[in-house]
Amino acid sequence: MEQHRPSSASAPALQQETDPDSLRQVEALNLSYLLLVQRLMRENEAEALFRLGLGPEAGRLLASLTPTQIIALARSRLMMYRFRLEDGPLVAALSGAEPAHALHGMHAAIVMASRRD
């Protein structure tokens, strides 16, 4: 009988091979993101939810976390945010060498707002 062998890309194997410096960078990025969420939510909830691409429930939950909870969440091995610019032409237009057209930023905001994954 053939025994089941875990693939080399299994989650535990990946965690063992992760560079400690990379984990510290993920932790720092998570902490920065979570603090940004809290600050933006305090300043203007509707704008924060729009800019961050969060739903009201998630935004309010993140805004209500204590410092201890934020640190614990930041230390998880998962990235807390997701890169939202998945449209190649849009990324190219926003990062191109040409001077930005006055409507590029508005177009990007409309495209990102329409994508609620």
C-alpha cells in the first residue's frame, strides 16, 4: 500500500524554512498596516473603509483592537493586507514614466472601489 507523503510545499514545511528576517519584516508591515487602519478609522470611517477596501464589520473590529491584540495579530505569519492593484494596465498607467493625467488617480479609485473581493 502506498503511503501518503506530504508535499514539500506544505504549510509546516514552509514555516520551518522561512527566514527570520522575513518574518520580522512581515510583522513590522502588519503592525504598520494595523496602526494605519486604526488611525484612518478614527479620522473618517467611511473614507478609511473605501481607501483600505474593508467592509464595515472588519474595519470596526480592527479599529477596536487593544494594543496587545494588535501586537498579537501583527505577529501572525500571514500578511494582514492584500495588494489591490491587480489590473496590469492600471498599474502600468499609475507607475509609468509619463506625467500622471489628472484623472489617473480618480480612475484608479473607481476601479479599486468596484472590486470588493
